[in-house]
Amino acid sequence: MTGATAGAVAAGALTGCSGEPSDTGGRDRARGAQGAYEQGNAPGGWSEAADTRLRKRLAASGGALRDRYDAVIAAHPALAGRLTELRASAAAHVTALGGAAPGGAGASGAVHDPAHTTAPSPATSTAPAPGLTPDPDPARALADLVAAERRSSAAYTAALDGAGPELARLLASVAAAGAAHAYLLSRPVAADPGPGR
């Protein structure tokens, strides 16, 4: 995966923070939640308090994914070029859910503006959370990241049914972004053809 490809995917993932689902299935489910809400038939007795709890739980799990990226980058610096953009996207999703930055305090319900999202500084992107020890084999460490992205995407998708319409739109987009991350991470790195080729 080239840096340009990763950057394009990360930029697309950040649009998920705008609240508009990026996949057809996610849009359909989010619209269904909107219609149920407007008719007073939101699934699971939707409430703002329930959304707040759901945001908090998913922000925590998203933060764990972001921290896993940090741990892999710290353990395998050669992978930084491949992972930094995706790590920034994962961090942006945590922010969109109101989660805390590494070592910072989050604000529940915080508004996220994708236009002002920047990549983390080296100081924050290479300090793994305690207890996260990536596999010493880079390929296996990447495989673990793929599995973590897939689990995260599945968790966001499963949470759609209990979310209010606005949160459901965000979760659908983040789930789609996670699936795209997993796909890119599972692809082999293209060999450099070298000069003159």
C-alpha cells in the first residue's frame, strides 16, 4: 500500500465523522433508525442517555484500537509509513465519539470537525499504552491489527440498532472505514520497481 493510497483511505474515513454513512447498507439502517425515531418507535427505547452511554463505550474500544496502532508503530518503526495515516483515522473516530486523546481528557458529545483533524505528533503516535505488546514478527503484528479492525467494525455495526439517528449515521461510516482499513492492512506491500522502471 502506498502512502498516497493510505492517505486517500484515511481522508475517506474521516468523512465518516461528518455523520453521513459511506456504505449503502449503513445508509439504509441509519435511515431506518431516523424513521423509527420520528415515529416514536426507536428500537430498544432510544434515549439521549442511552446514546451517551453507547458513545462512551465505543469511544473506549476505539481508543484501544488507536493504542494498538501506537504499540505496533513503536515496536516496528519500519511500518510507520504504512500505519500512521490509518492510526490518525482511528484517532479521529475516537474524537468524533467524544473520547479522550492519549493522556488527555475527553468530552462526551464533543463536536468533531474533520477539516481540522491533523495527524498526531510523533510524541503521541509512538507512545503505546501500557500492557499492549505487539507480536515481534511484523507480519503477525499486522495480522493482529487486521483482526482488531474487523472486530471494531463489527462492534460498530452491531451497535446501530440501539443508536439514535445521528449516532447511527456516524457508526455506519466508522464501521465502513474499519472494514476498509482491514482490507488495506491485509494487502501485500507493492515492491518498489526502482528507477527507470
